[in-house]
Amino acid sequence: MSLKDRDWYWQNVNNPGKNGEPPPGRERNWRRALKHVLQLALLIALGVGAWQLWHDPAGRQWTDARWHALLGRLGMEQQAAGSPARPDKYGDSPRTMAECIKPGNLIDDEVRACVKGYRVKTW
């Protein structure tokens, strides 16, 4: 600490606001301010874009389709009360074990596939 700094310090401690020179001012860093202004402008632009996408009917339909696709993949999609059940992937509706069981009460892989609807009963 230089003598000048020491003297300035003690002058301001002993006599606050009198006869002391103010410390040298910091120059404004315009680059930092510009960085924050650009970040704020980007956030505003993203918000406006999201708002317009949400209120655009085509964007709303696309968003709803993506949302329902995600819920379907997670197994959380609930079907509406009036909508018919989705057709089975394999064409045959699942059957009971009594309908698919082989003669002699034999249960094997073919019978299990028949119950799940993967295979047509041919026996």
C-alpha cells in the first residue's frame, strides 16, 4: 500500500466525506453490458416464438400430436370413453386359454402364442 493510499484511507476513516479524494472510478465494461443485452434479446425472441407457435392452430396440432405420441410411448395415454379399442397388431384378438388349449390339456408355446393372439388355432 502506497503512502498516498494509506493517507486517503485514514482521511476517510477519520473524517468521512471530507477532504478525501474519491477512489479512481471503474470504467464501464460495455462488452459485458452488451453480452447481457444480447442474452435478454435472445430470451425474449424465444419467448415470442414459443407464444406464436402455441397460438398458431397448426403449431398447436403439432404440439398436441407430439404430446400424445410421448404419452403413448410411456403407456400413460388414456383412450376416450367413446373411442373404439385399438386393433391388435397381429390381427387376431386375444383368446382365453380354454379356446386355445390342445387336446389332452396340453399347453405349449403354440398354445401360449394362440392365447396372446400371435397364432391362429389350427388343431
